Amino acid sequence: MKKYRSPVAWQRAHQLAIVTFKAADAAYHPRSRALLDQVRRAAISIEANIVEGYALSTPLQFRRHLRIALGSAAETECLIETASELGYLPDQTISRMRRLLDETLATLFGLVRKRSHPAPCSQLPAP
């Protein structure tokens, strides 16, 4: 089942989730709690939906979950912008999160356009 780790979209989304969680933990403050909790949920939702769609192994379900992941990515982008404008996270962290988010979005859009179903496991590289 670890084949879901092969798609670049999941790899980028996972990196984004890890960076987001670490940044939110490091920047904890009662004022920022609600916003940083929401950005955590949105970021983890991106990778979770890629995995769920991949695991369902049907073109329709995979495409549906990729679109949900795109929605979560858009939400993450909005929340990162808000956190940046409020000064809740350091500029360097915001830049890294934006770069990972851009890479995640590019790979998700590519997946939605090129193939709307997971490749057979035999066609994916080993993790």
C-alpha cells in the first residue's frame, strides 16, 4: 500500500504538511492558535486526499479526491497569506511554504489534466 508515496504530488504535499506543522508549533501564541490550527488541517488534507483517491483505485474517485486536494491547497494558500500579513510566521518559513505549495499545486493540476486515475502499481516507481 506504500505505493501512494510515489506520486510527486503526494511527496510535495507531505513536505508542505511537515513544514506547516513544525512552523505552527514553533510560532504558537494564543492569538494565532485558530489560524495556525486551520492551516495545519488544510495542509494535511491535501496529502490525505491524494492518498485516499489513490487507494480507491478508480478513475472517478481518484479525480474527485484530486479536486478536493486542490480545494484544500487553495485554502492553505489563503491561510498562509493571512498568517504572513499578520506576522504570525517568519518570512523565511512563509517563503518555503509558498514554494512547496506552488510545487504541490503544479503537480496536482498536472495529474488532473494528464490522467484522472492512478497508474497501475506496476507502472509506478518503487518508493
